[in-house]
Amino acid sequence: MILHIAPIEKFMPSYVAFIDTHFNSSDHYYIFWGYKKKFLPPKRKQTLVLIGSISYYLHFLKIFYWCFKAKKIILHGLSSNKFIRFFYFYKGFAKKCYWCIWGGELYSYKFTKKSLSFKLNEFFKRKAIQQFGNLVTYIKGDVELAQKWFGAKGKWHPCLGYTSNIYQPNNNHISKASNSNKTYIMIGNAASKMCKHLEVLDKIKQIENQNIHLFIPLSYGDQKYAKEVQAYAIQLFGSNCVDCLLDFLPLNEYLDKISMIDIAIFAHERQQGMGNIINLLGMGKKVYIDDSITSWDHLKSLNLDVYSWHKFDLNKLTEYQAKRNSEIIQEFFTAQVLMKQWKGIFLHDPLQ
């Protein structure tokens, strides 16, 4: 029995489908927690759904029993204080945990107000992380931060993690790069202040002789902030030059949308938005990110042409650069690689 504990997030249904397709689905049990019911995978016997805080306590005995029976526990992210404390107190369970590092949980101490309750939660998180037997991520820098900031000691298993991080080649997408004099620019991946939308918009506005169109995905995250970004972008560039995505699109429609992009800017100061970045690079688009974050080091280690957003300009990638980036992405970010990596994790003895 392999137990997965995960928040109800948009990429979990496709992950469960991937596991069902490539592995024995009867071996896998799931505990989902959160409030975003629209992102729940199809219901099955081996699934426990925790909606709201009280649900955790009502099902505590079942949670404990499943953790006791499981040979491995796959922790998808680490943002639930209840489960953090659970694994702090039940150290035997923590040893057989495989923590899939999402990124945001590493930076909470840096970007969150440090109240007394925050400090207490961080204490339990640090202790729990130190007890986890295994760490799962494809970004070496995130493992190093977990070791540096939280004292993580677990074995590192390089793994892409989710289907959102794989690229499926589509010549039609690559061919849609704009050949006009207008430059199509994508800003960020979510309605989050981490994306620094307002600062990016100001930076773009400073460039002379503009002939641009902006695409700003804002369907995921803080919708109040999304409206603020939309209003500011229209104020600076006019409604005819701004396309804000406020509603979720099916994946194929979203990929078709970003296939029109020439340049994408991700200004966040931590690793995030990698699914977008991988697909954009695979499509041959020019990508700007912060050059101080772990994903910058990882992408550069693969010899990909990515650029620091602090040195932003409107020059597009050359045909050679676009093709080369796409070939690298198609080598390292595939379903075959993902399947092989998860197979290795599922066969691994957590006590070794």
C-alpha cells in the first residue's frame, strides 16, 4: 500500500490518472484535503477527502490506520499544519515519508509575517522535515535549501513529480510564434503578488517604441489582486493591448493560448510556475526569470537559454535558440522520464 497525502489542487487529477495508467491503481490510496472541490479526482474506494478542519479530527483514526499500513507515504507539498504536527509526533511514520517539495513551503519563513503562531508552526515543520526519510524534486537547489534552512536529512530522489512538468511536442504550437512586428508578452502564471505584476508592467512601460500585446494569466490565486493587476495594466497600455485570463481554461486551450507568446516574464523570487516555463521553452519561447532562484540554476545546468528579467528587452529568440531549447526540453521533460522516476520511488525501500 502506497499512501498519498495531498491538497486538492488543479494538477492532482492528472497525476492520479497518470498513476492509474502506468501503475497498479489498487496499490495507491489517497488523502485529499482542502476546499477546492472542483479539483478533486474521481471518487474511489481508496480515497479519503477532508473538507474543512473538523474533517481531519473526525477521520483521525482512519488517517492513523492508513499511515500505519502504508509501506510508503507520499507527501505532496507541505502546507498543512495539521499533517506537519501529525508527522512530528508520529516519527515512525515520518521515516517512510517521501516529501514532494513544491517550493512555496521552503520560503514561508521569508515571505510570511512572523507571528507567535507562525513561529510555532515553523518549529513543528523544521522538526518534521528533519525526520522525513526521503525528498522528491527535480530541482537540486530546492533540496539544498531544505537542508540549509530546515536541516533535512532525507535521501534525494530526482523526479519531475507531475504531468504539469512534462512537455508533449506539438509542431503546431511552435509554428504559432508571432512573425509580425508586434511582440506578445506573457506576465506571471497566477494572481499572486509573488509574480510582481505591477513592477513588471512598469518596467515594460519604460521601453520606447512599443508595439506589444500583454497576456496575463490570473485565474489561479487572489481574485481581488487579479482585478487590481487588470486595472493597472489597462491604465498603462489600454484595453486593446491587454488580455487578462480570469477563468480557468482546459489544458489544451491554455497551451494553445500561450503558443502565441513571444516572450514570458516570471519575476517571482522563488521557484514556481515551472510547468508554464517548461512548456514555453519547449514551444521555443523566450523566458525571463529571476537569476537568484533555484529554477534558474537548474535550467542553466541543462544548457537552456533563459534570461534574467532584470535585463529585460523586447528581442525575441533566434530560430536556432528556439529549436535548441525545444530539443533540450523534449529530452528531459517527458512522460517516459516521469514514469521511470516514479517507478524507482515506488520500488525503493524507505528504510534503506
